[in-house]
Amino acid sequence: MGGAGHPEVTRVLFVGNSFTYFHNLPEVVVALARPDRAVSVAMLAAPGAILGETWASGALEAALREGADYVVLQEQSTLGGDLVVDGIPRPQDPAKFHAAVRSAVADIVSANASATLYLTWARQDDPDAQHALTEAYTSIGKELDVAVSPVGIAWQTALAERPDLILHDEDASHPAAAGSYLAACVLTATLFGLDPRGRTRRVTGQAIDSEGVLGNPNGTLIDLSEADATYLQDVAWRTAC
């Protein structure tokens, strides 16, 4: 805990999959929160991880024993299912996702922490799926009185206003650097109430590859132009407010 000359550190546990570890999103949030908030992060994320399976494994309960003030929950991009329509993965019925959130939030509350749902974005080849994703996250957030970080809604706005920006990676699903940066800006605003405008646009830290393997401890995570970063900061704040 904080003392004289030692500001209190806010502990955030991120639970998800590649949408969480691409570009080491938690470390980008740490950088964006400075100097207003000292943040330490832990991450429980693996390729393709489904929230219900993560909770059932006991991994979340074990991670909570290490201590957390906030826990960010991110579901697999199609809500944990393998529904494919016309060759495109589609969000499935959210019932299993909602059940997993209820169980996870009960554990989080018991650990005296606060949960935040990381509302993700639609695939580049299926933009209409954003409505289903938004409804799935916001409805369970309302039911449980849990905060929802509207990352996918911010993506939807940015893609409409600035189609020149590359938010999706080449696979049309994962985030490019700008996409992770936008997600981090929204999460910084949602978790801490901090305005991301004017904050850093270059972040270095522990690199993580597409399979979740740690790389260069001093890698470049984010390096955006001033114009692009300024726009993404603004749309994040407009969306989160």
C-alpha cells in the first residue's frame, strides 16, 4: 500500500486470450495511466481461451489469491463458440458467456475486487456482428451491475469515421497496433476515469508474439503517429464518457 513518497499501486488482472495479449495490451494500459495512476498488471490469457473454460479450470481463482483491485474479463471473439455462417465465424448465443461471467464475477466480488467487461470488436469481414457482441456484453453488465468497457463500440466509430486507419491485423480478426492502442485508451478511461487525450503514443515493454510467447523485454509495443494517436485518444474518450 502507499505511504509517504510511495503512491498506492492499483492492481489489475486481465483475463482473456489473444485480444488481450496482442501488443501486450495490459502494459499499454500501465503506460497510459502514468503519471496519474501507478498500475501493476497480471495477465491470464492464452490463444483461443474461452472464459467459461478459464473459470472452470480454477486458474482465475488462483490468480485472484495473488490480489487484484480490478479484473478485466474478455471472452473469445465469437462468445466462445464455433458457429460459422458462409465461411465466417459468427457470435453464438451468449448463454454460455453469460453463465461464465456470472460465475467469474461471483469469485471476483468474493475476492473484494471489481470486475470490468472488455467488450470486443467484430471481425473485419463481419461488421454487423458488432450489434450481437455489444448486446451480449451490455446485457450481462446491466444484470450484474458490472462496468463494461466499450472497446468494440469505439472500434465501430473509428472504422466509420477513419476508414484509412488499420485497426485489424492481416487476419481480419486480431488487433493491429492501432487497434490495441484504441482498446487500451478505452480501458484506461473505463477503469480509472482518466482522459486518454494527450497521453503517450509510444510504449515499450515485454513483447508477446501471436501465440502468447514472451519475447524482447524492451520491445516496441506501440509507436503511432501523433495524428493517429490523437484521433484514437479522442474517440476512446468520446465513447467511454
